[in-house]
Amino acid sequence: EEEEVEEEEEEVEECPADGLGVHALASADISATGALVVRHLAVHPSETHDVDGSTAALRMLAGLRSLALAIDVRLEIEPLKRVNKGRYWLAAVAMLQCANGDEEACEVAEELEYGVEE
């Protein structure tokens, strides 16, 4: 006799805006030149619909920047030009320039709510 295996369907919940959950995923690797290369960045759909309030992509980029600093490598974001029409790349450029002390970039980042906390 064959036993029937019941498969439990797992409900997919909306990504909570204020709680724990996966808000963004990124893939990165260390290149031959010793840089942390961010290849892909994906944001939960509920985050992408909240254009004015979502900071998921920026928080992921800030985390990747922190990782690069912690392991003492350069953060390479060029591949992000081909992701989401270059929006994540542009946000990363503003964030990195602000973090490097470019006051004009910080003003732009602040207007866009892309500030960087040290």
C-alpha cells in the first residue's frame, strides 16, 4: 500500500513593514581584484509598491557597505546598473558619496530620504 503524504501548504504572508521578515535579498561575491561585487538586489513586492516609504533596498546597500568595511574590501556596485533600470545603482552611488563626505550628495540623499547612518 502506498502511503499518502500530506503536503502542508505554507501561507505566504505579506512582508510586514515594521516586523521581522525578508524585505530584500542581494547576491554578492569577492572578485579576483578583491572587491565585494554586488551582482543582484531584489526587494519584496510590498516594498516596491511603497515608493515613498520603503528603505529596504537602501538598508540592504548600507548593510553591504558595512560588510565591505568590516572585511576591508572595496564595494563594487557597477552590476546594479542592469538591475531595476539602474535605480538601486543610483541610490548606492548617492549613499556612498554621502558616506564619503560629499555634502552635496548628502543633501540630495536627505531629500530622497537616502541618508546614511554611521
